[in-house]
Amino acid sequence: MKPLNYAILKHFTKVKEACADDVINALKGEYGNFKALNKKAVITALMTAEANGLIEETRFELDNNHELRVYYHAHKDGADTINKYIKE
């Protein structure tokens, strides 16, 4: 099993785009018992990945609870870097 942050990054190499809620839903089967698999921690991980140039913001919207939902995707260079250092 990969570290959670690695799994979060790797997820972006497999989808067109995702927000924190999408990541949590995708990973809860394998990482559901991890304390760090919560919205605040995942958002922090996504913002860190964006700051490091691995993913970029694609769009944003308000969810049904009127909370901001930010979507990201791994651009080609980011996905290449993620795949180079994080193997399946």
C-alpha cells in the first residue's frame, strides 16, 4: 500500500479532473481507516501538489451545501513527474 499522499497524487494520473470529495470517495475503499483521509487534509495535499507544480486548478463550483469545490487535474508534465516517482 502506498502512502496516502502518493495515492492522492497517483489518482490524478487516472482521472480527467477531481476535487477533494472525489479523491476521498475514490480512496476510501483502501484508505478509509486513515485519519488523514478527511476533507481538510486532502485539500491541504491538493494545494501542496498545486504549489509544487504537479497539478493545476481546472474549475470551481459551489456544492449543494454552498461550499466551494475546487477541481484539479494533472497536466502532462505533472503526470509524467508523478508517474516517474510513484510506481503502480
